[in-house]
Amino acid sequence: MYETYKDHVQFYLVYMKEAHSSVVSNQSGGKFVEQPKSYEERCKVAMDFVKEMNLAIPTLVDSFDNKAGNDWSARPDRIYVIGKDGKIFYKAERGPDGFKPDEAAAALKKMLGN
């Protein structure tokens, strides 16, 4: 979606509080990290994630009081499409079940009049 529409709209990934932080190893092979203890640590975890996942999407980091995550009810993840007028055009349900990029792409396409 980013590659398709990046020249027409602005995309941002907002990195928030770790939803599944742990110091315990994950038996299924997933990667867990400790909950950062400072904003600087959160920024490092976010940038490590972006680098590891090889993401090109501009990434913002939520404040340490989790204001964006709380205000947008975005944990553990959520997709929004917001029009030029600042109004929400599409709001996905919260993830992981509500994380549906195909729905968001269709909404974005409709918003752009394609």
C-alpha cells in the first residue's frame, strides 16, 4: 500500500508501547523485548524494529505517556485513513483481528477517487 500510494498521500507508522513485552524467551521463536524504561529506549526499540523489518515508511514514536496510543485507541495496532480535511475516512478495528490492510487500501483508493 505504501509503495502504491506514497506519492499521493502521507504515511506514518506510529510506534507505541510494547503490547507483548517480556524478558522471557518465546518458545515459538518470536522476538520479545523488555518494555522500554525511557523515551530514549523506546526510540531505540522502534528504530531497531524499522531497521530489522527493512521498513521505508516514515516512523514516529509515541510519547512516553502513550498519548497517541490512548487518544487513537490504537493498541495493539490499528490503521487509519485520514482525509486532507483532517477527518477520519476509515478506521479499522483494533488488531490483530482488525488489522486488514486490504480494507484500508480500498478505503484509500475510494478516498482518492480511484
